[in-house]
Amino acid sequence: MKEKCAVFGFQSDTDVFETIYYGLHAMQHRGQESAGIATCNDKIRIHKGMGLVSEVFRNAYLSGNCGIGHVRYSTTGDSKSENAQPLLINYLKGVFAIAHNGNIVNQEGLKKMIEEMGGTFTTTTDTELIAHLIAQEHLKTGDFIKAVQATMKQLVGSYSLAILYDGMVIGVRDPSGVRPLCIGRKGEHHYLASESCALDTVGAELLRDVKPGEIVVFGDQMKSYSGPKGRLCHCMFEYVYFARADSVIDGRPIYKVRRDLGRILARESPVEADIVCAVPDSGITHAIGYANGSGIPYSEAFMKNRYVGRTFILPDQKQRELGVRVKMNPIRSEVEGKRIVLLDDSIVRGTTLKKIIESLRKSGAKEVHVRIASPPIRNPCLYGIDMQTSGEFIASEKSVEEIGKTIGADTLAYLSVDGLVEAIGHSRGDLCLACLTGEYPLENPQRKLVDE
Amino acid sequence: MKEKCAVFGFQSDTDVFETIYYGLHAMQHRGQESAGIATCNDKIRIHKGMGLVSEVFRNAYLSGNCGIGHVRYSTTGDSKSENAQPLLINYLKGVFAIAHNGNIVNQEGLKKMIEEMGGTFTTTTDTELIAHLIAQEHLKTGDFIKAVQATMKQLVGSYSLAILYDGMVIGVRDPSGVRPLCIGRKGEHHYLASESCALDTVGAELLRDVKPGEIVVFGDQMKSYSGPKGRLCHCMFEYVYFARADSVIDGRPIYKVRRDLGRILARESPVEADIVCAVPDSGITHAIGYANGSGIPYSEAFMKNRYVGRTFILPDQKQRELGVRVKMNPIRSEVEGKRIVLLDDSIVRGTTLKKIIESLRKSGAKEVHVRIASPPIRNPCLYGIDMQTSGEFIASEKSVEEIGKTIGADTLAYLSVDGLVEAIGHSRGDLCLACLTGEYPLENPQRKLVDE
Amino acid sequence: MKEKCAVFGFQSDTDVFETIYYGLHAMQHRGQESAGIATCNDKIRIHKGMGLVSEVFRNAYLSGNCGIGHVRYSTTGDSKSENAQPLLINYLKGVFAIAHNGNIVNQEGLKKMIEEMGGTFTTTTDTELIAHLIAQEHLKTGDFIKAVQATMKQLVGSYSLAILYDGMVIGVRDPSGVRPLCIGRKGEHHYLASESCALDTVGAELLRDVKPGEIVVFGDQMKSYSGPKGRLCHCMFEYVYFARADSVIDGRPIYKVRRDLGRILARESPVEADIVCAVPDSGITHAIGYANGSGIPYSEAFMKNRYVGRTFILPDQKQRELGVRVKMNPIRSEVEGKRIVLLDDSIVRGTTLKKIIESLRKSGAKEVHVRIASPPIRNPCLYGIDMQTSGEFIASEKSVEEIGKTIGADTLAYLSVDGLVEAIGHSRGDLCLACLTGEYPLENPQRKLVDE
Amino acid sequence: MKEKCAVFGFQSDTDVFETIYYGLHAMQHRGQESAGIATCNDKIRIHKGMGLVSEVFRNAYLSGNCGIGHVRYSTTGDSKSENAQPLLINYLKGVFAIAHNGNIVNQEGLKKMIEEMGGTFTTTTDTELIAHLIAQEHLKTGDFIKAVQATMKQLVGSYSLAILYDGMVIGVRDPSGVRPLCIGRKGEHHYLASESCALDTVGAELLRDVKPGEIVVFGDQMKSYSGPKGRLCHCMFEYVYFARADSVIDGRPIYKVRRDLGRILARESPVEADIVCAVPDSGITHAIGYANGSGIPYSEAFMKNRYVGRTFILPDQKQRELGVRVKMNPIRSEVEGKRIVLLDDSIVRGTTLKKIIESLRKSGAKEVHVRIASPPIRNPCLYGIDMQTSGEFIASEKSVEEIGKTIGADTLAYLSVDGLVEAIGHSRGDLCLACLTGEYPLENPQRKLVDE
């Protein structure tokens, strides 16, 4: 599972490039395929490319006192440099740059509408679709903000947008607030960021979240406009896995939520054991929470090789033979003869987890009790997370008991939906739980998976 | 001065990728900024990027039995990966890929027309404009070829297009035949190429040029459609400098034309001298022609360092100090005490030529007589060659005598326009001589320089 | 502080290259400057270069049924590719390859002795010195193992050697056992590794440590020879910091030692606080131990950006301004209003620690009590760890109280030497504590710092 | 056939790095495998690596007022970074750096002698052998120059050395003057270079060649010492092929020699033909000479693709299919219906030449008469050129007539040895013609091929 993107914006009275650079770098976990920055003084300058922020901007600099940036997720397929964002849109009223995190579920209908009027698309992004709508509405209404508002009325799905137009940074969040988007401030200047950790990194203070359905405009001062209303559907997986633990989203600190997920899971599914440990790094905070909740001591059962990274490519055959050992090795002295509670945030196929449990047993673990800090995922995400088709989820094919047997656990338990909602701290109706329950809150009868 | 682009197309019954790769590589001199290939079986696959053909396609392969390719010229400014071609265009009727060599002079008006209908542009290429027009006309007429014909009627300027649509390779040449485009054949299969040297390289035979205003379609067999008529305006600089010497364009072998340019120049502007030599590599063929025409022996006066290439970047200060010596060094034994005729194809600013003449004198040359195998360039090209503004041409500011003094030549002579026309062998009225005469044959009152 | 090196060796009846590759990769933490592998069938093949294992061997493969490998630490100065190991030594009796982890303290005298006989050195490594001695002794004694024994008698200092000679892998450990070296086994085949984590990674079992002063030879079966005797001096810093937590050195599991360091520190220097947290990643295990010992809950106070790596270079000015925030960000929800115990393994200059404490306070920490899980380091290492001169240690200039004030801690406490010894579990006399006490156990009056 | 190396040296009162850099770059044709520079102020600094000068020194700089440099030829086998030069030699008297062009034919005996005294070698270069001898002799004699003289007495073979010792640049040339070495001057400063083209490039004047058997020392002023005497054996292939055409070696301008080779060949082996052309680039100057001598016009029959370079790797299969066409394409208009004289400098296997002749015939050539501007090569070089074993030369297996048939020429003729000697202009006894005649002038009964 991969997050699709992050956006960042900054309006200042000096060059903004470096700040945007560091802001994007702080959100690199939300996308490693491509990165891009657009800045503006008299004209819009843009630089983007395939790779990490540090790679794309190795020798680049853009002057300009306002700007936006974007990182995009990594795919295994062909690199598609034309899909890198921000997109630069030339149209009758001039030019704007736009960057997007989310997924538009009614994009097919809207694209067809535009194509019927003779429109063309040079990328396969829904960002170009949004840009097209804004441009058309701008011609109609003559006002950019009204054009954004009119566009929002047509869009169904999730979107957190950063737009650079006419020397202004504009932030837009969909009426359901599916993806995060927040506002930072230092002195008189404002920042836009998908996650508050980016604000911390650049030394800004988290002012507030962009409200669902709100349009914010940074200029001499910040202005707020309201778009259409909708029911709230905050993505529960931002809390469980995607967001960085030091971010605060819609008023809820991610770290605290994750520890509470573990704590509540300890209450729901207790087990007698000697140590609580985690699949590194995804399960660590949940494991600490479980340890706190259960009174069983927390321990690190695995050592990760911190040099397994982008430069390290395992030949396929060797990978099968060596298994996960190259990446993480059980610490025998911690594991041998112990009854272990093993925490992770979720299970997709269970293949890696199975190997991890095998390696624990090979290192002498007596029992391995797996606890998953979220309910079983059974359905794909339509709102901006790159999940595979339903068939890819082990939980859509097997019962919890069968899964436990498959991965070789002594016992397996998932967190309940109620436990999840309690830990997140929003009311259940304000969350998108579609991947757990199959109830898709944003209307689109036709279930289309995210495009690649 | 830099050529803008080259296109290549190939229709076969096996994979076409490698053939297109080598075809583009043979035309690398027409563009080093970016390269791209699109192929098609059931769907269109595309790969493109910044750099040379060999760099962009280091680890790439695309399956498909028909396809087109493109190389683009190198700029010094920001890399603009979104301008790499072919462009992939999604529209109501489906999808096509398009690659373009040329320049549309009425692009501003046409872009405005499209923008007024709500259209947007995500690149700064006129290729996207052409694509837009074709898409719109396709919606209107319901037939792709008719759409291309209707588009041609709207375009003013130069264009040689390769289009990949619905399993067909389509070649289009503007009614004036400004840029070259030719058809090759091997067995039953057809090839499209900007220059015939690409056909030689892939083992195909030059069948004929695409006629000015013609549309050719490669499918089971080749079909030809006619577009609008126009006066012929073959670019004279393809013959003098841009095309590879082993190409044949519109029936005229480039090598022979260049040698004749030198031979006629010897007749027009003779001089007593001991040797004829060339600014390497641009003046070599002209110098051999001048030597043949004058009876003065040809000699290589310079040795080039063949390792001065892409990997070699001279620090600025050192470059001023060392001058051109790092790149080419006079051969003293050839030069010392000699009266020299030095041939080159053209003069833009004269800065390098001045240094070359200095280095000849420093190596003991007694006299240096410069002969330029084309008339003085005084005006920018509007039809697809990247020249600077008029102010950049030394010949638009100074007389021939003054130029000779500036560069430090004992005498300086240019070829006459009549001599040029004689060597090329087309009638004068069929050539574009705008950069020499200022008479722009393709109507567009408003002189806009090529976009960057 | 940087570890100097790691060695690996493997004897098999099929190609050993991949196993050595993964063995080195598992010990990449011991050296990132260069990597090298030598293998042998009929002749010795070698490949080495600057960079990580994955970079140096990207397209390399060496056939051969026995071989050795080496990784070397990273310096900031000039890259010295000629210092990469293994070294290949040609001499009268043939050829051998040698790789070394350690530091010879009497190298100046020995080098002079060899130079006086006309010897020359082409590298600045003490590895070449050891090789020279072995070669000379081999000429004298006529037997390779006797030559190694004779060489060991001359060497003062630390050395763990892997040698490839005549189809055999030979392991050598200095009589004091300063640096680790252990033997692994799978089936009939033997492995040599600086750390047992490398054995786990390649699926081998830890058989035992190479004994101090022992020579082991892998051939059809493993043979053991004894070299000179000496007092034991196991490096205490391997336990505290250098070795990977999943390694077992001289019978002591590193992870357990580290947790005990924290646990004993909690007993020695308790403090009333709300949470125990760590400087990531170096202090995590110590912090968990302190939490267990004190009963105060463990928490992660920081989020690290896992994309700060080799590709990310901070411009100097920006780095000063942004401080450590780009690399790690306090989690406000965990820190705000809390009394914090902050654990780390050691303090060199204290500069980073100061910034980390500042960032905690800025995020609302009420108190910050620093606990260091080892005694103050005041003296440089002469036995193979790249420490700076004494002047570089804050503890050699300031009292503990002054250090606490300098770094901005509410309280600061170090572990006692007794506590350290208790946690490691060897008798005090068997440990090298020179960097703490200034008592250098291996005789060399003249204190020479490690060569670069 | 590949030249082994080039050396450069420079003594100044400001930093010498850039001058050495450009000097090496001008001699890049003599070696593309590795490059290195050593400079000296108080201490010797060195930087070297695999690749072209521009690649190895991309981000490198070395301060120091005197220094030496080296480029080394490219092999197809394993990269051996430890063989890059200059070598840095530490010994009892201090340290020196040394760079070498040539080959020592009695190296085995000398190496054995040193090894018997306990010496070891860490590289496979004969440069390390020479360094070893100098170091030993220095211990004996107490004087560096005397040590060099004593070393020269022991060496049999070819060597042009650049040595950096004690703030001095020292140049050494073997008594036979096999490889070139010359001295340049600008103002008060002196330069050492394998070829004079490097002096031109850095703006220095060619003062004279280093005399065979001479030692020159650059310090406050230049001093000359004499080493042992020997018979002259200038390598004839420097004139025919290896040296850059703008160099002057032992008083003879290379360009003039090459043109004369062609001119004399026209006299020796005339033929009726329409044009004279060359295999590019190696035969161009010879062809111009043949054209001058015969009165038949010179023409360029081929167009080279100037982008076939280091970044372009042809897949093997495609290479067979496309033949040489990707690299060079006949210009049909020049070739069709013509009787052609095709010049090249030499034939090794004849494989490429065969394909070139085929491509000429395919482009319509009526007759192809091949003329080779040197006598047949039948024997390997022992003195510093990387030729294969005798079996690799077509001329050691076949008669001239058979070779002509094999390559598909209408007629084939080689230059005579007398013609070669006449063109070079040294007396026959002063030339090394071993590869032509099999008479090896430098005594070493045992024919060992150049080491790899």
C-alpha cells in the first residue's frame, strides 16, 4: 500500500525554494517516484523529475517569493515523467501551476465531458482534469476563486490541492476532508502542507487544518473561501499507517493514536507472553502501546540492516533463499525460549509476515502471537491510496483463523472497528472505513481502481 | 545555431523498437536535448527523457509492431522534460502520439482560438497545438486523415510530423517542404525519417521524399493523401550545415552540394595561397571543394581533441585563458610560413573564428584568407532553427570588410546567393532564404522568434 | 567515532562470491568508505572500490570456491582508492590476499625495519606492513602458518585478519582479542566474520569466537594453530556502540549488554520523570533498559526522517538554521509538559545532543534529564577506532556538571565503570578501557593516533 | 592496438593542477582506462581513478607547485584500480611518486631478485618494479639521481618516466628512446610531456626532446644528467598511428610524416582510380598524402556518426546485423560508379576493413583498391604497445594477396619498409621495426608479451 502524494506551498517576501525543498523532503514518505517545485515572481518557473527530492533538485534552484511543491508515489512500472507534478497549465487567462493529493472517482465522466467539447489530455493524471475544469470555469466566471468553487462542485472524490496562480498560493481541500491538508505560520508568512511534520521541519507553527471544503489563499494576508459542503470522511489509514508519527491531523496527534491502537488492542485481545515486539518499523509504536496496556515488557526482537535501501537490489533467486534475513535479523538473546506478542499495523498478503514469524521460531521463539493494530482490510481504496484489487487482500479470502494458520502464528487477532474509532478519536461517521467495511462514502456506483 | 528536431517512424510485422532507436541515433545531430519513442500494439507505450538516445533508452524496451520516435535540440536553460516528444494525446476518439520537426508561425492565434473554447496546454510546444487541432477536427469530421488535412489548412509554418494512431504510422510534411521528410522501404515495410542517413543506418532504401503537402499512411500498404498546396520553400541551411553529409534531401545529395559550395566559392573569390584548410569539422567538405576548384592543395591545419565531449566541462576562467587550444590545435608543420585559405560554413558572432585565426598566426601562418561557403546570415529563422535575435548576427551589424577586420583575416569573402542557389540545384524561388534576405516566404506579419 | 573495518571469509565447494557479498553487507555499519572481495580457484581474483558494498559490486562477479572480503570506514577527506582492501601481495612464494580490522601500534618501528632492508610501501595501511612481515617470514621459515606465527610475535596492537592463500581461508586474531572475530558453520563449510550478525544473514550458525592469539585455517576441515599469548583486552565500545545489536561477541549478546547498561544506569542514577526516551537510533536499547529498570514508561520522543541518507546533502548555511530538525523531529504530543529521561550511548562533543535537547524544550518538555550509558570518553583509541585527538572530547575538558550545563540538561549522569563492567559481563581485567581511563593495555609508550 | 600510457610533469611557482589536467587531457588518446595526478608542496597529494581525465577529476583539486600526471590505456578485462598511476612509494628515505610509459622486458628477473630479498608487490605494474629498484639504490648510494642512474643500468626495455621527489619533477627516458618524452618551457618554468601536443595545449613552447638515456630535473633551473648509453630504437608506430598528428617527436612532425607515408605509397603502388578516400579517422592524413602524390582527387567517402562514443553500447546481435553502418555510412553520391583508393594506417585482423569495403560496394563503388600506409605487422610489441599475440595478425598467417582476397579488395598494397623509413626520416638503424621484421633490438631472448 502506497500513499499517492503530498503537496506543499509557501508565500514569503524572499525566495521560497529552499523551504519548499525541505518541506517536501519531510514528506518524502508520501511519495518517492517524482518530485517537483513551481515558483513565481513575474513568471512561473518549474522543475520536476523522477526520483527523490534530493535527487531531482541536486543542482536546481528556482527564484521566486511564492511557490508550491509535490512528491508522488513510486510505482514499479514504467517511469512516467510526464505525470510528475506540479502541472503547468496555459490557458486563455494566463497560466497556473497545480499539485494534487487524492483521487477523483468521477473522473471518467468529467473527462468525457471535456473531450466532447474538443479537449485533450497529455497526461494520465486526474490533476490535469481538475486543471481543465478550473480553466474552463475561469473563462465562464471570470474569477479564479469562483472557478475553483465551481470545479469543486463537479468533483467527487478526495483532493488536497496546492495551486500557484497570479502570485498567490491557494490551498483547496475536498468537502469530506479525506486527505490531510494544514496551514502553518511563521511571522507573517503562511505555509500549506499535507502533513504538519513538514511545518515543524521548516520551523513553522501549525496554525490549523484546512477545513473540509475550504479554499485558502495566501497573499498579503490569508483569506478563506468556502466551497461545497459534504459529509466528513477522514481516511482512517492516515492515522494507522501513512502519516508520519510526528504529524497532527485534524486535531489528532498520530503518535498518540498509534499508541492507543496498541493499548486498546491489548485490552481487546490479551495474551500471556514474555515480551511484546514489533515488525520494524511499521509496528513499533503500536507495540509500545500494547506493552503499556498489557504490562508485558516491550523489546526489540529484530535488528534492521540500515543499509538496505535504494542502492541495494537483491538478485531474485538469492532473495528467496535468504528470505527477510538480509533486511532484518532476530536478536536470538531476546527471542530464544520466549512467548512473543508480535505487533504490526496491517496485513495485505501476509507473505512477509509469514517469513518473519518463521525467522522468530528459527531463533528459538516458543510462541508467536500476532496482533494487528487495525481491522482486516478487505476492499480497495478509491480515494488516493494505491492498493491492489480486492483479490490481493488475504482478509478478503480467508477468515482470521485461516490467516493465522497461513502465516504460522499461534494466535492472531485484529483490532475491532470500535477500537479503531476509539483510538482515532473522531466519531465513526466522520471516518472513511471503506477498505474495512466496503461502504464507500463518496458516491460513485462504478468501482474503478486508482489509475496507474 | 541548432536544428530543432528529427522524427522517425516504422511499420513492421515484428517489434520496431530497435530500428527506431538506431534511426534516431543516426539523426542525433538534429537534437541532443531529449529523445522519445512511442510504439503500439493493442495500446500505445511511450518512453522519453532528457539526454541522448543512448542515455534515455539505456534500459528501456517497448514492444509493438509500429512506432514513431523523436529527438529534440539541446538548450542551455532549464531542462523541460515535459517538452520531450512524442506527445501522447488522449481525447474523445481515443489516443494518438505525435512528434514534430518545425515551427508554426501562427501558433499564437491558433492557441488563443483553442483557449477561447476552454482548451488548456500543459507544454510549451507547438506540437501540443497541432495535436489539439487534430483532435478537434477529428471530433468534427469523424475521420482522422480528414482531421489532419483540416489541421494543415490552419497551420502556417514548417512541420514534418510523425503520428502514431490506431496501429498506423502517419507522415505529414508542410506544403512548402521547409523541413525534410523522406520514405524508406525494405521488403514490404515502410520507414519515415527526417533524413535519409537514418534509412541507410537501418538498412532501408530511400524510396522518395514525402512531397510538400503530402500525408502518407503506412499500414498493410502505403497510402498517400494530399493536403493543401503552397509555394516551395526548402530550407537552404539544411544543405549548407544542418543535415548529415550522407543524406539526400529532395533529390540533392548533401555532400555534393557542400563540395560544390566550396568549388563555386573558389571561382567567385579566388586567392593566391599555399594550402586550403577548414575549421573542423564544419568546413571540411567545403574546403575540399575549394581545393578542387582552385587547384590549391587541401591540408588539415588543425588536430581536434576527440575527447572534448559531453563529459568535459571547462572551467570558465581557464577556458578564456586556454582559448580554443583545448579543442583544436594548429599543426605547426603545415601552417608555418604558409598562406592559408580557411573555409567555414557560416559566421554567427565570429568569436570562435577570431580565436582560430589567432592560433594559426601564433603557429606561424603568413596569411589567413577566410572563405565562407554561404552568404551572410542577417535574420533569424522563423521556421524551426534555433537562432538568436538579429542582434546576435555580426553580419547584421557590420560590413564584410569590417567583419574581416574584426576576426583578423587578411581577406574575407562570402559565397553569393547566386552561387548558393547554383550549388543547391533547386530554383531560387523554391528555397527559403529568409535568414539571408529577410524575405520571409510564409506569411506571418508578426515576427515572432522561436519559442524556448 | 567510526569503526575501522570488518572482514569476512568463506570456504565452500561452490562459488563463494554471493555469500561474501551478503556477509559484508550485513557488516556495512563497520565501514562505508570502500569494499572489496578476493576469491580463488586456480588464481586469485580481486575486485574492490570506493563506496558501499552494493555500489562497488553492482555489476561485479568473481568465481572461486574460497574467498575473503572487507569493508572499510568512511573518511571525509580525499578518497584513497589504493587503501581499499583486500590487498593482493605478490612475493617470491607466490601471492596472497589479506584484509585487516584493527590497528598496529608499533607500525612505525616495523615499517622502518622493513624499509631499512630496502622495502617499499605503496599504501598507507598497516595491512601492507603485516603482509610484508608475513612475506619475509615465509621466505625465512618456508611455511606460511609459521610465517603468520612469527609475524604475530612482532606485532603490537589489535588485528583481526582474513587471509586467502593457496586455496585456503585463514583467520587470525590478536592475542588480546581486541577486535571481534568469529567462526560460523553450515554443513561442512566454515565462515569467518568480524560479527556473528553476518553469519545469521548468510544462514550459518555461530560455531565459536576465534580465540585471542589463534590462527584458524579452513580447508577440507578446520585446523587451529596457536600464536603468541597476551592479556585479554576486549574493546568495551564494541558492546556499547559499534557492533550490531544482534551480534554475539566473545559469548556476550550485544543487545542484552546494551539493555543491561540502561538498566544498571537506572539503578545508579535514578530520576523522577514521566517518560524515558532515546536519541535515535543509538540510544534506543539503552532507553528500553532504563525504562525497565526504573519503571518509567518508554516512549519514542522523536520521529526520524528515513530519507536522510547518502543522497541527501544539506547546504551548510541551511543546516545551521534548520538544525537537527531535518533529521529528527520531536513528537509534541509525547513531549509537551513532560519530565523526560533522555538516553544516549556516549558523548563526543555534545553539539548534536545540545540541539536535540533544545528541540525537546521547544516542543514543550518540562525537564530533560540526560543519562549516558557509558562512562565519559576522555582518551583516543589506539586500537582501531577512528576517534579524534583528546582535545575533541568534551569530557577531557569539562566536569560532568559543566557538560550538563553546556548541553542544557536539567541533570546529566554517566554510567560508572563498575556498571559498565557488570553489564558487559567480562572481568574488568579482560577489557580495554583505555578511552575511559587512559590506561593503554598494549605496550607502546609513544601515543600515536590512528593513521588516516 | 593500444598505446599504453602518457606522462606529464610541471614545475611552477603557483598551483600546477590545472595545467597537468589539461596536459593529460591533450594526451587522452594514449590511455583511457585510468588517470592520476600527484602534486607536492610540503607533502605529496595524489588523486587517481578509473576513467577519462574529465571523469576522474570531476570534483577533484590538488594544491602544490609541482606535480606529475599519468593516463593509462583501456583494457576490456577487469578494472584494476590499484594499477592506476602515479604510484606513491614510501620508503626509508621518504616518499616519491612515479608514472611510467613503456614496458620493461627483463621485469621477471628483476622482480625475482627483489622478492628474493623479501620484497613484495601490491600491483602488477612494472612501474612498481622500477620504484622498488630506485628505492633500493637510493639506500645504497644515498643520492636520488645516482639511484635513478643505477636503476637505468638494470632495466632492459622502454620507459619514459615522470617522478616527483622532494619538490622536484624528474624526467627519465630509456637509452633507446623507444617512447617519446619532451620538454616544454614557458617563461622560467619547465614542462615534461610524452607528446608535444600537450605543450601546445597548455601554452608552452617545445624546448627539445629528452635525449635517450637522459635524466632531466626541474627545480630552480633545469639540470641534465646522463644515464647509460644504448642504441636508438624509436618506435615507428608512434609516427604511423599512435601519436597525435600535431605532435613533433624527436624532431619529426607527425603530420608531415603521415602525409609523406601516403605520398610515397602513391609512388610505390599507383593505381588508376577516380577518388582517394580514407578509413575515418585513422587513414585521413595518409589519404591526403596519397591524393597529393597521385594527382587523384581526395574525397570523404564516409560520414561518421559523431555520437557513437562512450555512452553508446550496441547490443551484440544488432551489431552483427547492422555492421559498421551505425558508426560510418558511405556517401553514395561520392562512391557510386567510382574506382576508389581506400587508405588506412595498418591492418590487424582485417575484420572491420572487410565490412567497410562491403559497404562501399553496396553503395555502388566500381573498384576498391586498398593501400596501407605501413608494412604488414606480423609480430607483437614488447616495448609498451598492447598488441595481441602473433596469431592475431592476419599478416602473420596470410600473404598480401590472400589478405586482399579476404577483405574483398580489388588490389591491396602495403608500404615498403624502405618507404616507411624514408617518410619517418630517421636512419633505419635508429628505429624499432620489431613488429614488422621480428628483429627485437632490445636484448631479451625470452619473448614475453606485455603484461595485462
